[in-house]
Amino acid sequence: MNRYFRELSVTAALGLVLLGLAVFAPAFYQPQPLLSLATREAPTLVVMCGMALVIICRQIDISVGSQFSVCSVCAGLLAARGWPLFLVVPASAAIGAVLGSLNGLLIAGLRLPSIVVTLATMVTLRQGLNLVRQGEFVNLPDGVQWFGLSQATGQWVLVAAALLLLVTMGLALRHLAAGRWIYAVGSDTEAARLAGIRPQFVTFLVFVIMGALTGLAATMNLVQSPQIQPLTGAGLELKVIAAVVVGGVAISGGRGNLWGAFAGLLLLACISPALTHLHIEAYWEKAIQGAIILLAVVADGLRQRTGGQR
Amino acid sequence: MARGPQPAPKPMAATPSTPAPLLSLRGVAKSFGGVRALRGVDFDLQAGEVHALLGENGAGKSTLIKVITGAHQPDAGEITLAGRMLGGLTPALAQQLGIACIYQQPALFPDLTVAENIGLRLEPAAAIRRIGWQRRRALAAELLARIGAHISPEAEVRALSMPEQQLVEIAGAVGAGARVVVMDEPTASLTNREQERLFTIVRELRAAGVGVIYISHRLEEIFALADRVTVLRDGASVGTHGVSDMTEAGLIKLMVGREVAQLYPPAESTPGEIVLKLAGVGCADSGVHGVNLEVRAGEIFGLAGLVGAGRTELARVLFGITPVTAGVITLGGKTIAPRSPQEAVSHGIAYVPEDRRRHGVVLEMPISENMTMAIHPRLFPGAWLRFGAERSLALDFIRDLAVKCSGCDAPGGSLSGGNQQKVSLARWLATKPRLLILDEPTQGVDVGAKSEIHRIIRRLAKDGLAVLMISSDLPEVLGMGDRIGVMRGGTLTTVLPGGAPASTVMAAALGQDENKGAA
Amino acid sequence: MSAPTNVEGSAPAEPRPSWSWALQFLLRYETLLLAVLVAEWLLFYHYGTSTNRRGVVVGFGTIDRQFDILRHSCEIGLLALALTPVILTAGIDLSVGSLLGLCAVIFGKLWHDGGLSIPLAAALTLGLGALGGGLNATLITALRLPPLIVTLGTYSLFRGLAEAITHGAVTYTDFPASFLFLGQERWLGLPTQAWLFLLVAVVVWLLVHRTTFGRSFRAIGFSPEGARYAGLPVERRVAFAYVLAGLIAALAALIYTSRLGQAKADAGTGYELFAITAVVLGGTSIFGGRGSVTGTLLGVAAIAVLKNGLACLPVVIRMNAAEEMSGLLTGALLLLALTGSILPKILSTFRGRRQAG
């Protein structure tokens, strides 16, 4: 069986969906709504890159939604205070990195299971944020939206930036030694240690990167609307994990890549508008999302049992 | 602890014909708790030599290898590599110094490709470094071709067979420029053609000046490949000889010749009816095939053989962990084919596993709960726990088996190895089995507890139990077994009467005719 | 053959003095948690109770308030009870909150649109809960898939189905008073659902601590391979734990619907977090094997008192931040409990390593 079978099959499924839409709902393929869709999903793409790293490393992070909210609000407050965008962006990434390092310390340092740690930090961050902000919106000054450019230009900038990040990270993951270490640690922590890689350090770093990317994504979200509402980011983690898992990144770590995850994200992102155009109620989205996750995991499980035996 | 820095070591008596050795061990000793695995072993390896290491199970070969590769620190003695004394050797350091080991269980990353595995081994440790995939693939292809392995560099390691994984490891070792290559039973699962290829690789390594330590039980390989052979016995070296100076019989004699230091409780009963009968039993997955044997009530059937001969695999078939795919198992006249341990237990089969800490006893749970773990349906009808009954059962066994503990609530992990083994045994005796399979019952157990356990086993046999005892301890098998079956290559090759000489058993285990090659 | 791995050393044989046993009891995790609970309760009683202008006692110290705490903690408490066996087997179930929502909605639909009687609809809902748990169980035991991602998938699936069935908008209301009695009235002095909760608590406690099932859960959590070699039916026991969790989630759904008098698709959102927190806080190890139902109950109580007590504190009332404070503190508590829970593991590996020499 081809090594990249999963990635190819997801791409094929995506192709089918796109084809189906072309046939049954050609209204989907209008440039402006598509661009808007891409722009809306650009921050998700950035977070997805980080999540792929986390899962390849055999961990999980369900606190990204809360991290996103905190970074969004912080970035918004800074912007509202008059900080220029070229400072807000790195500041937001830095804040995200700090939040990520908290996860990293507990998970890599104390060897606690990532699901429960990130469950706890998810709630703590969200509630802490609510406590401080009391649900208050952050109103952004005029120059912030779309980087002060026109909407169309701003949208293109965002989409291009997200894609650039995807490509850069994808290449780094494949061609940089540090990238391969993530795979090694996710595949077999003991063997990695014996090979001279430091698993705890790699794990810590992965969570920091996750946080930094979330902070970055938050600024991409920032420039899209005139105000930040504290509920931004709700459900983000599930969306991103679903995309990554569907895209062939195994939850057991050590395999998968960003291209497959990207295909998974596109597939899932198409569901909602596809439902609209096919006149199916949007409320089926979550159920379909869950079903797709399960199908992907079952496929992985069956493949492991029949295919590569150890 | 290895001694601290010393003045420059005296080179081994360098005569014109024996240059200074590449690797030298002097007086290396290692103990685990109360058990001395190595006692003052001297060993040396020349560059460009294949030096075979021979010895029965438990003789200390694995420990010696682990000392050489840095996985264990010796308690005493010194290791010298190319004239330089090594202290505080770790696996990573050993690799850097050019000591590579091909274990039977390859330490590769299953989800990564062959090229990547080799690459991770060979490349420097810097993080921000560009991976040249072309270069990696080319290098891996070249290394694989050099050792004649037809494996694609793009193959996923998980999908490779064990021999192929071994070859990947060898390729990595070759590429890393290893000076000392240790091979631990490399031909165990190879076909003849693969073996030949491996021999060619070994010869090429030798020609290139690499020192190869070759562990194998196959005497024909040793004679075909090795220049010298060292025999270990009970943790000490009993001699290093040039291969051309030895015969097979001579080697076997070195391996087993010893004083019978221990007395075993004698058989007190005559065997009764046949309890277990195997006819052509085999399991496709585990390599066991065509096993015929019978065990009678009141009899201890010793099962001897070398590691990898298939004894534990046979036990797992009988216990339902792996399914029987060929042949017929008859227990007390009834044909059975257990598909789970539960089923096996219901038929009256009990299995005291080899891996005490992982399978025999749940370390975190109290002794009493461990002892009753296999008899829930019987002792606790309706799934309702009865602590009184459990406690009295536990106390009975603690008394009967003389388990040294601080009470039946003490966790299993707080006991010594021998006492843990007794708890494991108690668990299975509580099921009142008809057939008791013991897998290495006194492995890692001190002398005192060992003889206690032997007495217990003998008593059980006297009470009518049929006992199948797997053991790698040759004196134990010889002393306890009323009859001794020898397994080799997944099947039972011989059945010898109790009291057979050690050399006969060892020869059968090695697949040699012990009278062959007598000088 | 590898080198022998066990050390020879004799363990002490004398019995331990009685004060040592007493000390160990006092230092037991549950006792400490009980102390924390009592301290917490007293704290809120002191700062959260006052007398209003008309001389009536209001705030934390009133019976009404205490009963409210009891009411609110029943659903999360049930979910925590459901999760305890699952976590004991070293598994996890993130879908119980979503399953609650799905069951609530199905119940409403069966009664309202299907015209079924309340008891019948309730029975079918319980069956649905067991089925939901069965889906998890099948994927986890038969296909050997990791519980984390399976229940993450069903977390989404169940909630999604609930939303789809109700079109995201429909709320079922107007339940008969006889049904609302369960969630809103009192029986024999206590809120009705409390009796049901008590019953389930007793059953689960017995299951975990007095039956071979509980014994099996522990063994599987400590060592799945060891349990298999001991002849325990590992897959059956694990499947049972997940099916039971589904069943209890369905029961919680009924109580939730009765308490609020309505069934909506968002029922139980976020409950799984509180349930897991209660379980871990109660001393059950996330790695499996170690834990108790008593601990879980204490954990539920601690969280419920925290949540409701905070709402009574004047400073919190002024800040109007009851929900946030309780969420924040719960998250922090979970982190604390987690950090504390790895201590036994560190100790046991230390002890184990000493044994191995």
C-alpha cells in the first residue's frame, strides 16, 4: 500500500466533493464568496499547522480555542491603544507562545497527559478571560481592519500569508532536522532518546510553537472585523483536530504531513457552504464533522491491523 | 563501579603475531541484586576478526554485550577500546566511539522510512540543518546495496519483516563506520539465502578491519564464520580458543561441564494417566509446528531449549493467547482449542508467565487481590466480592508457599522476586488446574527461594498435578524433570528420560549430534 | 536470556503499629479532600450568608441554597460517576456531555412529536444512551482505537445529531407536572433527583468497590496485558464501562430536562469538563487503576460547593463574575489535582526501580 495512501484518499475525497459541488451547486464557485470563505478560514489554517505538529508528536492540545480568544483580546487591546500592527502581530504571537509554554511545561516537564492538561488550561484561560473582560467587546480603531487596505486587498494578503506559512512549515517539517525530530519523538520516544534527540525538549517546543501560531492566527482574525468578541475561537480546537486527523495525521504520532492536513481542512471547510448550496440545513455540520472524524480514525485503525504488521 | 582513570594500560602481551586488541575487557563483573551475572570476565577482540561468543541461556552473554554497548555499567573491571580506557560508557557514547550492536529486536522508528532511520543514525545533531533527501536516499541505497539488501529506501520500517529490519540496522552500523559490531543471534529468523548474504556481509566487515562479536547457538555458523570462540558459563569465561582448534563436542563440553552444585527434590510419585496430549500442534503466526508430546498426572515434564526455540510460544498456544492453527490438543481426553486465557482456565490449564512483573503479578495491587485474580467466577459467584474468603485463601497460600510479606494487603511490587513468583504461582494454584505450565519459574530468584519453589513444584506433582516446566536453567531442567523435551526451531525434537546427561540435552538444543566430530 | 531483573531482599514481617494505620488513614487523599470540602463549605457559609433587611437569613447558609447546590450537582455528579469506571480502566470519555444533549433532545422529540408516554419515552432514551455508549465501546474494544480520539469524534457526532434533530432551534417544553416533579420538587425532604443520584451513587460504588467488575477495571488500568494473562475478560469489561457511561448520561439527560423544564440541543455543554475534573480531583488517577467512587463524590461536592458558594459571596456578586470565577478556579483545581496525582506514579516507579536494582 502506498505510503501516502491516506493523503491521496483525502485529496480524492476533496476532489469528489468539489466536483459534486460543481455539478449540483455551481453557485458555490463564485470568486467573491470563495475568497471570503478562504479569508475566514485563514486563521484556522495557521492554527492547523501547529496542531499537526502537536499530533505528530503524539500529543494533543484542546486549549487552542481559549488561547485564540486570549490572544485576540490582547491583540485587540493593544491595537485599540494605538500600537501599530507590525508590533501587534509579534506581540500576539509572543503571548501565544507564553500560553503554549505553560502547556509545554506541564506536559513535557511533569509528563502529565496532554488531554487533561489542555482541558484544564482551556477552561482556566477562557474563564479567566471572561472574568477580566466580562464579555465586553473590544472596539478596534479604523486603521486596523484589513491592514488599512481595501477589503479585497486585505483578503488576498491574509490568504497569501496563510498559504505562505503552510508551505514554509510544510517544507521545514520535511527538510529541517528539527522537523524530523518531531516525527521521531512521536514515533518512538525511547528510540528517539537513544538516538540522541531530547524528547522532552522537542515536546515542549512543539507546544510553544502551537501557541505562537495561535497568536499569529488571532491577529489574522483581528483584521477582519471592527471588533473582537470574547467568544471568538470557540470550537476552533475541534475543527482543527478534525482537519488534521482526517488529513491522515495519525493520533498515535509519527506520521502524516501538512499537505494531507490541508486537504482535510479544505474538505471540512467545504461542508458548511456545500450544505447551504445543497439546501441541507447547516445544523448537520457538526454531526458530519464527527462522523468524518470517526471514519478517518476507523480507516486508520483498520489499515494498521491489515497493513503494516510489526 | 568501573575504576577511575588509571595510568596508561599495559597492552596485552604484544608478540609479532598478536597485535594489541581492538577491544579488551579485563575482570568485568556485574551483579543484579543478589545475582552475579558476570564474574571477572576477560575478553578481547582483534580488529578484522570474527569472535564468536557461546554459552547457554543465563551464562552472561547478554549482560556482557550490554556492558560493551554501554547499556549496563560494570561493577568492576575495565574496558579498553583501541588502547583507550572507557569509563562511564553510555549507549550514545558507545555509538559515537564506533560500537554498534544489532539486537534481535531492532531499535528503529516504525513510522519512518528506511532512509530516514539510517539518516537519523548517521547525521550530526544540529537542529537547524537542511535535510538533503536526495542525499539521504542515495546514501541509504548505497549502504543497502553494499550489504546486498534488496530493500527500498522509501519503505516504511513498520512494513518490513524482522530480518529486513536487521539488515537496515546493519546498513546503519556500516554507514556509521562502526569499528566493533556486535551481532546477537542474527540468523535466528533468516532463510538460507539471507543467511548466506549475512555471512558475506560479516566477512566483508572483517576484511575491512571491523571487529565482529558474533553470538549464535548454531555451531555450524561458528565454525563457518568465526576465527575465535569464547565460551561463557555461569558468568565466567571458561576459555577462548581458535575455532580451528575446537570440535563441536569440545565446545558443548565447555558449555555445560560443571559440578552439580544443587540437589533437587526427588520424584516421589509414579506418573498417572495422560493429562495433556499434543499431536502435530502448531501456530502459524508464532512458528511453532508439529509438536507431539504427552504429559501425565504427577509428572514434571521439563521443556528445554534455547531462546527462540519456541517454548514460550507453545505455552501461549496452550493458554489461548495465540490460537492453535494446526494439530490437536487433548486435555484429559477432551479435544480443546482455547481462544483466550479465560477459556484455557475453564479447561483447567494454568500458565505462570515468564515476565513476572508485566504478566505475572499486578505490582500495584495487593497480594490477596493478585492471588484471586484468576478465580473470580468461582470464588466470587454473582460477581460479588467476598473479602473474608479472599483473605483466608490468601493467608493459606502465604503460609503454604512461605511468602515473605508484611501482610496480604501489601502491594505485589513490595515483594522480592522470589516471593512475587510465589504469588504468581498461588494465583494459578487457586484455579485448581489439571495442567500447570511454568515458564522460567526461578528466573531472577535467589537460591533460597529457588529451592523452596522446587520443593513446592515437586509437592504439586505428588498431589497429582501435571506440570510442564519450561526452563533455560539446564541443571534445573535436569534435576526437576521426570522427562525432558527439547525444543528447537519451533518444534519438539527429542524427548529424553530424566537424568540424561547435560551434554546430551545441550547437543539436542543446539541441533547437534553430540557424538559427531569427536576427535 | 537477559540478565535477572529482581533483587533479593526481605520485606519486613512484623505488623505495623496502630498509630501508623491511623496516620495513614488521616493522610489518605480522600480524608484530605473531605477536610478541604468542609473548610470550603465553612468559608462560604461565613462569608456568603447574611441577614437581609427583613431579618431573614439569605445566601449560602439557607436550605434553599443547599438544595440548589444539590440539584445542580446531580447531573454533573452522574456524569462523574459514569466516568469513574472508564477512567479507572485508563480510558476516557469526552462524549458524555454531548450524549446528554442528544438524549435530552430525543426524549423531548419522542414525547412531543412521537406522542409516547413519559415512561416509555424515558425508557427508550435510556436505551439510546446505552447505544451511544455502545458505539464508543465497539470502536474502542473491537477496533482497538484510542479512546481519546474516538470519544472526541462522538463528542462532535452526538452534539451534531442533537443540533440536527432540533434544527438548532426547537426546544421541547410543556412537560407534564408529574415529570417535572423529578427535577423541580422535593420528595421526603430532599430534591427528588437527589434520591436518584444517591441510588446511582450507591450502585456505582458497589460496582467499583464490591464486585469483580471494579476489581477488573483496576487491574486493566494498572496493566491491561497483566489482566489479560490473568484470564480477565478485558474487552468485555472495558465495553461495559463505556456502555454504562452512556446509560448514566441518558439518566442525567432526563433529570436535566426535568429540572429546567425544557429539552434543548445545547444541554450538557461543557459538562464533561466538570465531570472529569471531579473524578481527577477525587483522587482517581488519569493513568488508570487508582481511584475511588467516594473520592469522585467528594470531588463533585467540592466543585458544586465552589461553584455555588462563589455565587453567594458579596464581592463576587458585585463583580457579577460567579460563573467565571468558578470556571477559573475549577480549571486551576484540575491542574493542581493533576500535578498531585503524578506523585504516586513517581513514588511507585522509584520503588520499582529500587526493587530491580
